[in-house]
Amino acid sequence: MKILGIETSCDETSVAIVEDGTKIISHVLATSLEIQQQYGGIVPEVASRKQAEYMIPVLHEAIKKRGLTIDEIDAIGVTVGPGLMGSLMVGLETAKTLSYIWQKPLIPVNHLIGHIYSGWLDSNATIPPQFPLMAVVASGGHTDVVLMHDHGQIELLGATRDDAIGEAFDKVARLLDLPYPGGPQIEKLAQQGDPRAFDFPRPLLHSQDIEFSYSGLKTAVLYETKKIDTLTDQIRADLAASFQQAAFETLVIKTMQAAKRFDITSLLLTGGVAANQYLKSMFISYAQKEIPHVQLYTPPLSLATDNATYIAAAAYFTQKASLDPKINEQQLAELEPNPSLLVTDQL
Ligand code: AMP
Ligand code: MG
């Protein structure tokens, strides 16, 4: 079964065709990131305008230029939330229109659940993820640890109480005069720094829950920068490395504790922050020591960041939510984006 996936929740416009939830047939992505960088962050109005500009060319390239025909597509999967309202609307309205014109079912997808399905697309994995699966979604807007008992059976084990981990990277990057998005910049700068140079707090590290807190850590970096007269390149690198170490230690150690508490078979790390190689190697080395019996999934950068491949994969595995224009015409017409969906919200 081939599903055409559409993802427009933020600043990426992405269309993919995925077979049986596991094989990528076609994938095209355009992003307004370079334009957003001029503003030092995402401007929702700019993001949605660019979505509208890129949508049709990206769709066209994903289908026609790959020599595919519409007859070959069985259904359409689309992100309905969470994300920016204007950006989501572009993808969802496009998907609804295609569903009507082509008379093919539309499968609404929760973007956060979508991220998890990057695990099924990872061609480096020897076997697909098995349940019970624990997933860590570490992104610009979320820091969620979820337990998946089966497709469509998701339990939220814990999340951040304040800032998301990616948000903390972006804010600390600004303190260090680094451009947006801050994550990759901090990772690069940290390579020149000493992760033990500054002893930043590890909030909630010893709490019994699976919750995180990143806003205090960000403030600790702010106070440290205020104490220093001249931020030399070496001090900036030390600050970046020490911040990164503190942020990841809490994420990894608490994930390992949670993984031990629940009898899981697979553990997956995804979201934009999972693009960080230092996090990936820390995650793998802790897991090998602490939970050697658990199968690990750390999808590559191309799958971890926002894209339509995992939206199409998620649509394949969550077909219960499918809306057929021949049967559910009214529901399809009323389907609206939901910018504030939670990871546990089923569609
Ligand atoms: P997402 O919300 O999934 O689109 O991911 C975007 C977030 O991931 C932003 O907050 C980025 O700063 C962060 N990010 C991207 N690459 C990295 C990296 N290499 N290290 C840490 N954070 C990153
Ligand atoms: Mg995301």
C-alpha cells in the first residue's frame, strides 16, 4: 500500500510516498529556514506564506518527477497538529482537496506520534521496532517520554515541566551569539569546549517521576554569562559544552531509569534534538551498559528532523482514523488543524 504523506507543521514543506509504512519511494522537502534565520527564529506569518509558495512545486516533484502516477497512491496521510496554525492549514487543506479530487482516503496524523514512526523507516535497523516500545521525542517544542503498547496505544510517561530541550538549545545559543537554530551551532561549538568547565544544574535528575525541566538550566547559563567580562571563544565553547552535557545527562539518565522500570523491548530516540551526534553516542553507551537487552533505535538525521516520510509511515499504521471522501464526506470537510495536540491525542 502506497501512502502520500504531507508535512507542513512548521517551516518545512515536505511530501513523501512510502510503501507499507517502511519503504520510502519518493521524498521532497523545501524549507524556509534560511529566511527564518534572518529573524533569529521562526516567524509564523513568514512560515505559512512560504508553505503556500512551496506546497505545489514540492507535491509535483514528489509525484511526477519520480515517474509515479496518481493511480499508484492508495491514501493520503497529513499532519493535523501540533504546529503553527497557518503552516498546518496549508498542508491539511491541500490534503483534503486531493482526497476529494482523487477520491482517496485521508488519514490525519499527530505530528508527535509521526516522529516515532521514523523508527520503522530506518534502513539501518535489522528488525522493525517491537512493542512495548519506549520513545523519547526531543524537539523544539516537546520533550516527551512515551510508552507504546501497540499501534494507537500510547501512554505519556513524562514530559518537560517548562521549556522543551530544543527550545533551551535555541535560547542558550542566543546568549552565546549563535544564529538560529541553536542546536547544531551549540553541538559544533561544544566540540572545542570542556563539558566539566561549568557545573550547571541537572534539574529533577533525582526526582522519582519521568519529568524534565530546562528553563532553570537556561537561566543558569544566563547568570554565568553575566558574571564573565569577556566571552572569549574558549569560554563560549566551554559554556556550550557544559550546557549540552547538563541537558543531555538528565535526558539520558532519566530515560534509562524509565526504561528499567517498564519492561520494554525497544527504545527509540527521535525529534530534531536527536540529530545531535553527542547525544546519540551518549544514549547508545548508557543503553549498552544499563539496558543491554533492549533494542535501540536512533534514526538518522534525515529521518529525525521534520519530514513527510514518517507522516506517511504513521498513516499506514494508524489507518483506523482513515476518512474516506465517499463515506465520511462531512467529517472530512470539518477536519481542522489542531496546533496544540498532545502526544496522547489519538485522531
Ligand atoms: P523539531 O522541533 O523536531 O523540528 O526540531 C528542531 C529543534 O531541534 C530545534 O530546537 C533545534 O535547535 C534542535 N536541534 C536541531 N539539531 C540539533 C542538534 N544537533 N543538537 C541539539 N539540538 C538540535
Ligand atoms: Mg518536530
